[in-house]
Amino acid sequence: MSEHALRKQLEFYRDLGFEELFVRPSEAEQASGLEDSTADAAPGAEVPVQRAPAPAPPLDEPPAAAPPASEASSQHLSPLQVIQEDIGDCTRCRLHTGRKTIVFGSGNPNAKLVFIGEGPGADEDAQGLPFVGRAGQLLTRMIDGTCERIGLPIRRPDVYICNVVKCRPPENRAPELDEMEICGQFLFRQVKAIQPKAICVLGGTAAKALLRPGVGITKLRGNWTEWGGIRVMPTYHPSYLLRGYNPEGKRQAFEDLKEVFTYVYK
Ligand code: SF4
């Protein structure tokens, strides 16, 4: 990206109210990381794939005197509450036009494990909570069932669950890249605030937002990768598992979750 284009992009995010940016590795870096790390690696092996997302260069001419809104308001709020306050009644991307509620996230704010999905659906939009519809109920059964089968006293409220975008896309379409880029800034701040031991990415869209745009979930799933120094396990989105008869997909998702929970909690 040219210096001019980079400056324009940074100004765009500054105008949207972001004080700090996180950037993903480029597709070229991601592609070489994939070749380096996963070609011979067994699923679950420790495979450092990507460099940590680096903070973007500082914006020129930052506001001199005024402290960042997040600093000013953070005195009595938890880090997650500060982010939620910064989101406010967000209109930073087009998804705000069709939403009823902003679905920030739910679960243990100190969780060792964070699940990241794509975006809210109709039930989530209505209730303001992530993964409460059919797919959410399956996710709950997957979490609780996996932990029960491997003898862990962990249940859904012990983990943290959120999405890449906080507002429901119209007609449940996948979020557009620019929507994920903008709302993803809040996601990155959420993960940074929680500092989990691992992340479980649910489905191709969330994987695209965090990891490698060019690689499908069927290739990514079951292999550890890394984001910002945190291990990441991609697996299928529960809504994919609900589509028709899919015992193999369910078996693979169970294996992925077993791997994640064993790594995080055992
Ligand atoms: S999806 Fe995210 S960035 Fe877009 S309007 Fe909703 S909260 Fe704001």
C-alpha cells in the first residue's frame, strides 16, 4: 500500500473514532506462513504460523490535549465495558441500519477460551446476546458435551463468546470485508482485554477476519495457528453442522473442541 493510501486509511479509522489499530498479516505473508507451518504438521501440533498483529503506525497529528475517550471513561469500568462504551450507538459501518441491538459478547470476562463467530442472527439481534438461536444451542451442547466427555467441569458460561461483527447483517448474509475490518477493531480490543489462552474460531468468515482470507475452513480446521501470540483453533460454525446430515463434520468439530479444551484447561 502506498504511503498516501495508508495515510488515507488511517485518517478513515481516526474519523471513525479509533485510537489504536490492529492489522492482519498480508495475504502473501499468510500464504507463506501456511506453507511454512502446516504442510507437515499434524493437527494439534504447535505451529507458529503468523506474526502477531502489529499496531499500525501512529496517526499523524493526534489530538494534543484531549485524552482518548476510552482513557477518560475507564476509571470505573472494566476493560470490556470501556470497549462497549466506545462502541456506543455505533454507526461506523452500514450494518447499523438493520440492527435492533448491538450484540457485544457474553460469558466470563476473564475466560481462558474465547469463541469467535461471524455475526448475530435474528435471535441474537432480538436478545442482544450471541449464539442464542439454533446454532447457539448447538454450540452450547458442543461445549458442555465435549467438556463432560473429557471430564472437565467447564460449561458455556465459563468461556467468552462473541462475533466478528456486532450488528446483524441483512438477510443473514456474510459480513462484507470492510464491515469486518471496521468492527474487527472492536473484536481485537475484546481479545486483547480478555487475554485468553486460546481462541476457537467458528467458521470460514471468522477465520477470514482473523487469519487467512484465501484459505477455506475445511483446510484450516483442526490445525493450531496463532494470532497475536494467542493460539487459535479454527473449526466449523455450528450453523454449518445443522445443515442436513453431517456426521463427519460433527465428529471433526468434536475433535477440534476436544483439542482446544484439553490444551486450555488440562
Ligand atoms: S457492525 Fe460493528 S462497526 Fe458496524 S455498526 Fe455495528 S458495531 Fe458499528
